[in-house]
Amino acid sequence: MELQTISQVSKTFQISTRALRYYEQLGLIKSVKKEDYAYRTYDETSLAVIRQIVILRKLQIPLKQISVILNDENISAALDVFTKKADELQSEIKALSTIKAILDSFIDKLKSSNISVKSNLLSDKILQELSETLTVTRTTLREEKSMNELNRAEEELSRLNDVRIVYLPPATVAASHYIGDNPEDNAGEVLDNFIKSTKLYQTKPDMRHYGFNHPNPTETNPVYGYEMWATIPDDMEVPALL
């Protein structure tokens, strides 16, 4: 099969070129370079892996677990990941069911009476009645238990999954910005040349490198931009063309 460019793969699978670059950084896929061609291309083997990644991401499997699945031929690794995810989803389903039951009770209460939302909807009396109607099968449900269930539901749905918060200290940066086809590659090429020509790693060994969409694509305009930053010494001069 003919090699596909990073832009073609991005359009085929409806994922950003930035995501493809990140998958490669994680070691999930490998790209190849055509002779005299600057951009990444992908063969059939990589495309097959990308298909698997896309499906697993739609199933809300984190990339760290996807790496475990793809790099371990033992079926038990995938089974363990899928089982844990199914358990998490079951907890979320239970939390959503609790919230829906409460909302349904509020709807029924509002339809059957002239309750003032501002003063009476969340009164102790209404909450007590709500506790009695949350479930039909439980006859000993008390207000405290219903509120505890609501609290647990809120905590379950508010939990951050697969998130890492990083503090970024103030810094002076050199920036490269490009809008158009393959903006990551074009913005990155300019910044990479700047870093190499100035030997930035020698003058600033702790250099950090960032990148983000600017602007994001929209439904009416799929063209988007990408901006890359590299931290530099505060007194360093940067060419205006960068």
C-alpha cells in the first residue's frame, strides 16, 4: 500500500496531526520519511495501530492503558484494562441513575403542586418526601441516606480521570506561529531551526518546549493554526521573522 502523509491520516481518522505526533512520541506508532520529503508518512502497519487507538480512545481508554494493551501480547493485559474501565462506567451509571431519580421526583412534584421553586422546592419536607420516593424497593430509605447518595454521585462524576496538573513558572519565550496545512510541522520547523542555530540547549539547558492550537479548527473552517514556544534567557534577542 502507498504511504499516507500525516495530513491524509489526520483527515481519514478525524484526529489532529498533533495527536499523531504525540502517539509517536509515546512509541505507539512509527512514521517513515520518504526520500526528499520533509513530512511524516505512515504505512499499513501504523494505520492498523492508529485504527485500534481511535477505537480504544472512543471507549474512553487512557493512552497509558492503550500502550499496555498494544505492547503486551498476553490477552490478560487487555482483559484487565477493559474490566477496570467497565467497573468505572458502572459506577458512573449508578451515579447518573441517582441524579436522574432525584430530577424525576422534582419534575413530578412540580407538576402535581404549586410549589415555589425559590422557597419550597429544596425544603426539609420536600427532601424528606424525596427520600421516600427515590426507590420503590427500599422502604427504609431516610433523608440522610438520599443526600449521601447524591453526594457520592456528585463526587463520582466530578472525579478527574487520567489528568496531570503541571505548574508552569513565568518565562520568556521564543514563539513560532503558522496557520494552514500541517501547522504543527511548519511552526515546528521554524522553531527547531532557531533552537539549533542559536545552540539554545547550551545557553539554556533547562529549556522547555510547548505547543498549542491557535486558532482551533471549527465546523465551518477546518483550517487551523499552531503556535510553538521555547523558553529562552530573559536577555536573549529573537529575530522578528521567527
